Amino acid sequence: MAKKMVLLLLSLTVVLSLAACGPKREAEQAKPNTDTAQQQEGEMPPKPEHLKIWGPENEPELKSMRAITQKFTEKTGIDVEVIPFNPREQAKAFSLDGPSDRGPDLWSATHNSMGRNVLQGLAEPFQISEEQISQYSPEAIQAVTIDGKIYNLPMVVETTALFYNKELMPKAPETWEELEKFSLEFTDASKDKYGFLLDATNFYYANMFLQGNGGYVFGYDPATGYNVDDIGLNNEGAVQGANLIKSWFEKKLIPASINGDVIDGLFKEGKVAAVVSVPSSIKNYESALGDKLGAVPLPKLANGQRPPSFLGVKGLVLSPFSKNKEWATELALFITNDENGASHFQTAGEIPARPGILESDLITKHPYFSAVAEQSKFATPTPNNPEISQTWEPMKNALVFLAQGQDAKEVLDEAVVQIKEQIAINNANK
């Protein structure tokens, strides 16, 4: 998934499960199924023979999608064609194929891309009831809502957690101060040995420290949305968070030049005690470390709060050019319901965007995904407005300068100037 962020203090509850029969049972007990074919006979148009969906290329995700849509076919008699398609290329391809009737009825997108997709006329708002909406996490719904309309039906969510090597760090840290103290004693950069690592020049990871101390990307009002004239990436709290990151570079706890691939490699080799990463890393970490792998929510900041990591939501987009919008909506609701969300987790290892089986032991007692679920309660969605795309490069540059020892306030001020200039240029060219 693309990686992004914003102000918006919301909690997220998510659900995951591994047992072969458990997820379905828990889902059925948690909430009534209110998705496919809820409308009374006669309210729906005639069934089409065929629906088309652009699915993921990743083999486990594709296998899951095809298994779920086969169940839909058995239930409704509608054949569903799932076409594997690079998720990063779907929006661009749909802009050409959609209007020419070569596109699918449903395609996939991350929530933070929806502002741009809506602006370009690539998404149709879903016409679903309040009861149906209530089946999804309110935070996920918030993330995919633009001007009061839902343009992306949430399927899965993602946020970060702290993964650690129990052999190197027997007790997980409660605070960043505790983790830093451990790292000062443990780290030996000459041997590529570190107490903790995170990709600190990546805004996706760094923003949690800026925002956790009072910074924010864009001001937000539920009634009016994001205010791009109100950028909080250089306010007092953001500077405080940036200085915390800078101190780790200065103390040589994190190399000035580091990236996610290097971090993963060192952690799997047993040279790093703890890393901040995303759920997609769990499988590789577990394969390398086995029972030595542990996972916990992110340690607390000095203010006693957990860092607000960034929440990503991936879901299904309804084509404005579909000739079968009602039945495509039914398919999207079916794919993302509790039962199928749980089975998707089993097959693909992605966290459902529904709280229907939240309280099951399958979540709370899972050694790794329970940490992600707990941390997600403190996560905040990336802004879904088009202007978010103008923040990444300036903030990346600011963090690189920070790693080189430059003044935090100065580099953040410059980043905000660049963001505002780029937004103004883009608005002028509309």
C-alpha cells in the first residue's frame, strides 16, 4: 500500500483471524449479515449475466478474491470475472478503459488516492444504507468519505507496530524513553548492531512523532473537510517531534542513511532488537525469527500518548460507467462483509476494515496482529484530498536535512513553503 497521513483523532478497531473455522463463526455471532440482496424483490434491476472486477496481482490476495466472488456467483447466479491488475496502475488504466466501456464494474484503490480519483470522475459514490455503513469501522468510513459521500468501500486497513527480537530484548519497552535508554547501551554501529530502527526520513513513519506532539498535515473539520490553507507541519509540536527524531540521528542510534529494505534485512539477521514496520512484514519476520519474534503497539511518547501512526484503507471503487451499478454494489458489499473479510485475512493476511469480529480471541490472543489491532486504535487516516500528494517530497527532503543535522524549525518552515507553492501551482493549472 502507499503510505500516508493526517490530523484526525480517531480510533480504529480492526479484526483478524487465523483459525480455519473460527473467523466465520465469530463473524456470524458478532453482527447480523446485512449485505447482499437486502433489497426486496422488485427493488433491484434484473440480474446481469456478468460482472467484472480488477483484482490484485499478489497470489494470496487474488486467490482470496476469486474464492469470495465464486461464492457470490453461487449465491446470485451472476458470473464474476476477476482480472489481476497491478494496483498502482489501476487508476491510470481506468481513466482510459472506463469511458470506453472496456473497464470493470469495480476496481481497487487506496483511500488517500480518492480525492484525485473523484476529481477526475473515476469513482461513483456508493448508494448504501446507514445500516450497511454501520457494519464498517467508522474510522475507515471517514477515510473514504468525500463531501459526505462514500467513494471507496473499505476492505482492509493497515498501520504500524513495534516488532522486536525477544532474544535481544526480552521485555518490550513501554515508552520511547525506555527504548532509547536500551539502545544507547546496545547499539554498535560499527557492527551494524542497533537497539531500534525505523525509516525516519520517510514521512509515513516520521509524521507520527510530529503529530504525536501537536503537529498536523491539514486542518480538518468534519463538516467542511480538509483546509489546505491550514498546514501544521511546522508548528511548535511538529518541531518538537522533529527534534526528537534529530536527537536519534545525533546520538547515532539511527544511521543518517537508512531505508526499509536495509532495516528489514538487519532485523531478520538478528542485528536489530526492534523495528517499526507494517503488517505485511510479519510473514518474513516470523520466517526469519520464529518464536523469537514479538510485537507490541508503539511505545508511548513523553506526553504519555501513543504516537498516532498512519492508517491506510484499501477498498473497492464503483465505476461511474458500469451498466450494473446496483449489482456491482451488492458484489462490493458481499466481498467486504464480516465472513468474507475474515476468510480474506486467513488467505491473504490482510486486516479487514470491519469490527464485526473485533472481540474474538482470534484477535486479542494473536501474538502479532493483536499489536497491530491495538495500535490501530490510535492511528489516523491519511488525508484523502488531492493536495496530500504535494506533501511527500518536501517532507522527505526536510527529514533528510534533519538527519544531516540542520535546524528542525528551518527545514520544516521551508517544507511548508514548498507545499503551499506546489498546491497553488496545481490549483492554478486546473
